Amino acid sequence: MDKFEQIWHLDFNEIKPGGWLWWFWLFFINNPKNPLKPKQFMILWSVKKDKLIYCNKLPISFDKKMKIDGNSKKFKGTVAAWYFDGEKMHENYLLENCEMEIDSEKKYLKARGKTNSCFKFENDKFEVLIEKDGEKLKFNAMEISEVCLDPEKKSSEFFGGLMSIHANIMEYLKLDVDLNGEKLAGTAYFQKILVNAPPPEWYWGFFHHKNGSFVTYFNTYLGRAILKDNLMDTKLKTPTAPITSDFIIYDAEKREKYTFKKLKITPKIKEDDNYIHEIIAENRDYLVEATAETYAKTVWHFRKQLSFLPIQTNFMYNEYPAKINVILKNKNNGSTKTFSDGVGNVENAWGLII
């Protein structure tokens, strides 16, 4: 079986009404002027099974028509991207509905619209290509065998299978970049996600370290944040009703992964509308104390009419380039290890969309 088979798999019957499927790349690009604030580029291709929804004022509707020709499937979807150039965030770098094609044998996904974009796997590497307004961006992401041999597969089901989340993730890849002729390097992260559930509130963070280590956390929850930008502007708080909680450290020097299910995140907003996540994670043998600090921001604002009522619900998917400092403490012998050069991205998601 091809280890990347699930990346190219697409079946509209697996997406339930209201469900969401996306392919997501996040690139951390070296910034010699400020190594702890790398350039970042995010792009995703998506299908949302809704009659009508708006993203940053772009109307998006699901078209169930799909043309199948052998291993090729043609369909309509939406592509979105943002770009942080090391100093300034370029929101809505891409945001459009377009024709897409995915081929499970040739291993590519292509989007054709006002802008052309695609990602494919050939010559033992992933290539992400974007052409926009005469600019050509090319990202070559390659596996690091010690970290990523196969896309990690995660699945969770809730309420007897009525709701589910399925993910394929590649956590750390080596990156070569050509930004309209400028040659750079860095690292990359990939996920393919199918969410067959109303999106909950969440805190998420992902960070790469120079030696190949990575740190990630994900906390989905229900709480007062569902009202934020809807009935009231409530402040983000530490979740009191978590759905899932995960904190992971991969230590590249030891080639060892530490996992934690006991997780507490305290969000604190700064004067510039950026955030700090103060994090405590714990398992039987280890305690983690971490601080993730954001320094730029972009937002995807989703709006949807609530059933037949003249009321629109709002869901805010906020992404922030960030840095992190992590202290891993061994509770048995008192030893500590610090992961202090992490560069990455943080998400806060709040609101309601059903």
C-alpha cells in the first residue's frame, strides 16, 4: 500500500452535511534578519458541504457534481492562503472558488482559477506551486526519515459515530523555497483533515526546532467562547469543558516522543491583539511548562445563516505566527530540558457555525 494513499483519497459520500475537508500546508521560511520570526506561508484547498457560507465575504457553496475519469476526479472547491513576509502579514493572499482536480495515481491536486496552484508528489518530494499576478512561488518539502516516515493517521468519533474527525499529518519536513527567484530554506508541516462535526472552539499550536524536534498542542472545547462575535464579546479563557486535549514533544536528539493528555492553556491578550498561551501539561512521569507568544495575526471570518431565521452566526478562525519556550521536567529525578528556539504558529478559534 502506498504510504501517501490517503492524502489523495477523495469521496464526497464520506463528507456529511456541514462537513469540512481540507488539505493544509504551513511553511516556515528562514528569515536571516530575524531568525526567531521566520517568514511563513499557509495554503489550503478545501470543500465545505454547505448550501451557502461566507468566508471573508466570499460566498462558498457545495457543488456535489464530480467528474471521474479513471484515477482523476474533478470538482469545485476553495483555495485560501496568507503570507507573513517576516514583517507584515498579507491576508487573503489567495481566496477564491475554483475548479480542482485530484489524481490518486499521479499524486497531485491542482486548482485553476484567477490564480493557479497545486501540490504534487514526485521525485521523493512534495512540490507546492503557486502563480499569482506574475509571481511564481515554489516550495519543495522533503521527508526527514528520523521524524516522518508516514503521514500520521488520527481518528476520533463522538456520539456513537454521528460526528467524527479524521486526520493525516506530516509533522516535520525539510523545505527548499523559491519566492519569485529568491532561494531560501526552512521547514514544512502538512495536514489533511475531514471534520464531520460543527467546528468547536480550539487552541492549537505547532512549532519546529532547529535540531528536528517539534512541539504541538491541540485543545478543543465548549464554552463561553461560542458567544464571542455572536451575542457578546466574551473574553477567551482557560477551557472548562474540554473535548480533546493533546500536548506532544518530539525530542530529535533522543528520538523520543512525549505525549500528554492532561493539559491546561491560559490565553492572555496583548495590547496589539496578539496572544500569549501559558501552558501546563502533565503525565505520570513528566511536567511541561510552556509559553507561546504570537507576533502577527490573520483571520478567516465565516458567516452562515442560522436555519430559516434572519440571523447569521459567526465563526472566527485566527492564525498567528508565534514563538515558544518549553521546559520539560522529569518528576522522578528532577532533571529538566529546555526547548527554546521553537518557531511556529498558534490558532485561536471561537464562535458558532452550524
